[in-house]
Amino acid sequence: MKDAFFKYQAQTSPFPLAMEISHAKGSYIYDTNNKAYLDFVAGVSACSLGHSHPKVVNAIKDQLDKYMHVMVYGEYIQKPAVELAQFFASHTPEPLEQTYLVNSGTEAIEGALKLAKRATGRAEIIAAKHAYHGNTMGSMSVMGYEERKQAYRPLVPGTKLITFNNVDDLKEITTKTAAVILETIQGGAGFLEPLNGYLTKVKAKCEAVGALLILDEIQPGIGRTGKLFGFENYNCTPDILVTGKGLGGGMPIGAFTASTKLMQQLKDDPKMGHITTFGGHPVIAAAALATLKEITESNLMAEALEKEQLIRQLLKHPLITEIRGKGLMLAALTPSAEITNQVILEAQNKGLIAFWLLFEPKAIRITPPLTISKAEIEEGCEIIINILNNINN
Ligand SMILES: Cc1ncc(COP(=O)(O)O)c(C=O)c1O
């Protein structure tokens, strides 16, 4: 299988981890030698309820027995998609009310950017340095990392970059700006939280000049920071909320949510302003709804904050210089990229899955499933500490 993987499957990097998966359950992934790996990454913040959560699996099976794809998005009334959109409306503040369901995070970002342009009649988009919003052309245009962009230029024109948390840069937001797009917590940059009311200040400036605020909650959303949406921690409601990853409970999905007034712009004049074949797929919508219900009806969000404290307490070590992030979206920083690499690779040998962040080479990603137990957290942190002790000696 390994040879075929390298020969036939298009690769994303020269050195994939190339672990061959047999099955996955709860907080563990098993390779084909039946070795168990404790998962501190959750498919990069996607498997919010761990692997094959019974409620998600049952929702999928139930829907599979009824119908799969029957029609393109938005034509027929399909209960799972309607209920999912309704769930968003009842769990988000006003004026957020209508949700457009798509297939991935980057596609939801594309939809949100289009909506902002359409609604304001303006073309300029302001994004943050070191931001990551996905890998299609529009999302790449608002990515704040030139090294990864330059080979694909020209990208969508009219993008300006500001520094996250820098209030002086807000002067760049003007009456020319269609939207400011920010991750609620910057992910690839190193799990940087907004500080000192930053998001509220951005929102106020947007309101003053008639620009929209798009918050990308694809990673911090869906319970990971102790609230259903990250923005609830920072007293700032976006005009357009973008979600994905953990929303699907292990299935591919993206969504953008806005006021009815805004969202109406996509349906008329010209009609079909955004269309998708598989968006709102009934099986995936059923999985997402089961995921959201489990997260909101259990104690998982409150526990995310307790588990954060446990991780912070257990990962005290001279080679951990800082732990950034909130809830179960944490990054442990070591003094160098080399040490971080060593920890991540050695962890896999020792049965723990850890991973990198896109643009912060010193960070060890710790984004386990929300369902991880405290005993499993202790087990994983002990592996990291033992590796660091060996490096230190
Ligand atoms: C903050 C953020 N935005 C957008 C995306 C893109 O989502 P997807 O990979 O589903 O297209 C990601 C994925 O890592 C992300 O973390």
C-alpha cells in the first residue's frame, strides 16, 4: 500500500507521515499493525467528537437508508439540511439567520467573499498577515503568507494585509473596503487570540465605513474554545460567520451564515450567485446535526476549558516556552523548529499523534477531540514530557 500511496496518490509535501490506517475509534487511530495512536490532533481540528462517534455514525446510517444525493443544493426540501440551517439560526445571535451549506471550509470562504462583494458593491478585501483561509484562489488571495502564494499569482486583486491585533492598522479599513476577513483565533500563525477587544474594534471600524466583518471559525468554531463559536468569547458578532471542519464530526462540510437581508443577495439579480451540487448533502448534514446536538446537549464545551487547564498544568517543562490558544485549540511552543520536529516525529513512534501548525514552525499542535478523557490527556502529555526530557539530557 505504501508504494501505491507514493506512486498514485498526488502528494502535498515531500515528507508525509505515511502511517497506514486500519481503523479509528474514540480518541485512538490504529495502524495496519494494530498499533494504537492516541490522537492529539483530531484530523486537524475536524473530528470534534473523536473517531466514529456512535451518534454521528447512527445519524449517517439512518440517512443512508432514506436517501443520499437527490438534487443540487437549494432546490428540494431535504430535512437534514433544513434542520442544520435552523440549528445555526437558533444558536447564533441576531442578525445571523440564514446558512448556506457547502462542501469544505475554503468553499465557504469563497461564498462569504462573494457575498461581501455582492452586498457592498466594493471589491477590496482586508485580511491579516499569517492568516489561513483555505487553498482555492479566493481563499489563497486572502492568505497572509507570500511564500505559499507567489507561485500561484496572479490571484484575486484588491487584497490588503493588516497585522492581527494591531489597532493602528485599522485605518486601512475605508469606504473602499467590502469586507475584513479574520480568523477569530489565528490558527496557522500560531493560535493567536485577539487581544484587548481587538475584534470589537475591528467590527466598530467596519460599521463606521460600511464594510462587513467575516469571521473564519472553521477551526475555532463548534465548541473547541469552550463556546459553540469562538466569537462568543470576544463579544463580537460577525456579519458573516464561516464554519467547517469540526462541524461535520468527521465528514466534509463548510457553511457560511449571515442575515437574511445579506444572504438574499445571492439568490437574485443575477440569480444563482453561488451554487453547488453537493452542498447540504443529506448524509453529511445529518452527521453535522448529530455533532452539533451532542456538543450542545452534553458538557463537552465546559469540559474543553477544564481540559485546557489540565494540559497547561501537565505540559510544564523547560523546553516548552509558551502554550497559546484557548480550550482544546492549543499550541505548545518549543525553543526551535528542530525540537518541535523531533517531538512530533518521536511522538508518533511512541503512539501519540501530534502535528505542526502551517506557519509557526516552533509550535506543537494540540487539538484533540473534545471527547478526549482526562486520563487520555495525561497519557499524551506524559509522552511529550518524556520526549522533551530525553532531548534535554
Ligand atoms: C481557519 C481555516 N480556514 C479555512 C480552512 C480551509 O478549510 P478546508 O481545508 O476545509 O477547505 C482551514 C483549514 O485548515 C482553516 O483552518
